[in-house]
Amino acid sequence: MSQQVDHASKTSSDVVPLRGRSVVTLDDIPMTQILDLLDRAAYIDTHRRQVAHTCDGRVLATLFYEPSTRTRLSFETAMLRLGGQVIGFAGAQLASVSKGESISDTLKTVSNYADIVAIRHPKEGAALVASQAATVPVINAGDGGHMHPTQTLTDLATIRARKGRLNHLTIGLCGDLTFGRTVHSLITTLCRLGHVDFVLISPDELRTPEYVLERIRSSADCTYRETGDLNGVIGDLDVLYMTRVQQERFFNEDDYLRLRDTYILDADKLRAARPDMAILHPLPRVNEIAVEVDHDPRAAYFQQVRNGMLVRMALESALLGDELPGYREQKEVAA
């Protein structure tokens, strides 16, 4: 039996409540709680009617200082499906930051309007500053190239749904591993579960940062190897996590244009992959996954989108302390 299954079998009494907390990173959240959030998301998926009024009367503020489609709409849809309401902005030009207002002052203000906040910001550390200023829970929806905890929960939920476990896996991460906050968050959390072999696939200019490599090295039972050759390793992988080369992280347009098409996953490359390999991508994609791959049963990236909404429903309700009707009883019976 895998370590993941052992953890997931713990009862609700083993889980430390998240009520009132902010989530800037998953690093300080116990693994039992992370796995419980995944269980909550799975419960929500099969009990939509029962949970539809879990957050009645609650208000979520989405403060997105940089463009986003999936993440912002996912947070907002999550709250609406739980019975709550949403306020906020999508773009720094629409907020008082354009007048020079600090993040701290914005959060002190918004805390008077909302019960919970989701913030995305291009600067690393912005979510931490926001959480320190706010008097309500704050969720980091992505801060620069640093962390993206709710995307990590989404990825974990998708891997578990596809593979039935979160360890004893060989996971390839391909593309922009320097600025890819989704990659950094996922690796860090998987190292806590252990027994994962990481294959880090990137051009030399976009290699994994040293602090992430050190996190893998400090894990007693995780390993990694770096390569620039996707074709040479694709047959070894249980999971392939593709990423786009992020134009917005480059200072030099020529560098972006030179690197953006380094890896393109298509049907021809997939012939060498295992028949049950799962293909993930945090989206949006540009052209790093050919459209023809969408019809391959191994493609899981649109399943990720659905899972993203579900885990955000689980997280929002947990931070607010709003119990999912029937969830606790089901956990006790399962235990």
C-alpha cells in the first residue's frame, strides 16, 4: 500500500482545521490536511446539490494584478457554486494600485468587504504581504515565479485520479522550469510525500532553480535527473507535466522567440510513451501541445481545469470553516 493511501485513510480527527488561515504556500500545511482537501474535492464532485449552500452569505474578493482566465474564473465559480458571492478586479489598471496604493492598504480595505481573498500578483512575496495585512484568510493565486499552491492541489488531484497514488511515480516536468511557479510548487509538495523520481526536461537557459533542486536532494527517497531530450525519456514516465515558455517572464524578446518552440508534444512523440501515462499542463498552452493530443486518452489537462474548481471549492469552504454537509459523516464511515 502506498504512503498516499495510508495518509488518506486517516479520520477527520487527525486533520488540523484550516479555519481562519491564509494559504501562501503549502509548505506549512500538514500533509494530512492537504490529502483531506483532495478528499473534500472528490466529495464535492459527487455531492453538488448537498454542498450548494455551504457558503451562503459569504463574499470572495479576487484581486488579480496580472491577467488570468482559468485561475480567476475557477476561484469565482467555486464560491458561486458554494452559494457565496464574488467581488474584485482583473488587472492592476482597474485597481487603486494605478493611483499608487500599496498592497497592504488594499488588503486592509478589502478585508472590510469580503470574508476571504484570492490574490494574484507578478511580484514574488506579494501574497505574503497581503496575508500579513488582511484580517481575513488570503489565498495565493500565484506570485511571480514563486508559488501557486492551488494549482498544486489541482495537479495532485489530477495525478491521484489518473494514477491512483501520489508516490512511487516517475514524473517528467518539461519546458520552462526556471520561471514555472506551478513546477516549483508541485515538486516541493511531492517531495513531502516521497518516492518520486523527477525527470527535469528543459533547455539550459530554463533549468530548474537551485533551491528547488536542493529540496529534492534533501528528501531521503526522491531523485532527479536533468536532460534536454524529451524524446529520450518520454518512455520512462508515469506523468508528463508540460509547461509553456512564459513570454511575460522574459526581458529579452529574442530569447523568448528562440526558446518558445523547444518542446512540442505531438502524436508522433507519444508513440514512445506508456499507454497509461498522464499528460498534464497548467494552461494556457501556446503550441507546446499539439491540438491532436487533446483526443488522446492520456490527455488530462482539461480534467485539471475541472479539478481546479473542485479543489478551490474545498479550500474556500475549509478556510471559512463552513462544513460540507455530509462530508464528515462519510469520512468517519470510510475510516
